[in-house]
Amino acid sequence: MSQLHTKNCMFANKVLLAESSNFGGRLPPVVDVISDYTGKTVSFYPVQMGHPLFCYDQWDGEQMIYVPAQDLKNCTHLVVYHS
């Protein structure tokens, strides 16, 4: 699994944004996000077919959207993108 600290993300409108360079330039199958504020870890998984954020052309491999394994009040999803 790939880990990501919140200090390596941007945060806007309840969305975490992170560059794929945090994962060696790839889009991992699971991301464990570690809060640098609370110390808690939450796993994020790629959105699946049928989810409102799912894109059938998979964003042409340029990004991946992940949702948390549990409902979070301050974050709806994570976007990992190539830059």
C-alpha cells in the first residue's frame, strides 16, 4: 500500500489533491492518508463504476479519484494526478 501524509497534499473544498510523484509517478490501487494534524490513517480506494465521480474513460490515465473507506466530515475524496 502507498502512504501519503497530508502535508504533501493541497486541500480545497473538502478535496485532497496530491501529485503522483508522491508515489513514484504512478496511480496506486490504495492510498493510506496519514493526517499530520491528528495522526490518524484513513484508507482511500479508487471510485468504482456507478459512483457519481467515476469516469468511464478513466481520465485518459492522467488522474485517479479515490474515496475514503469511511465517511469523513472534512474530506469527500482524494485526487491523485500526474503533473
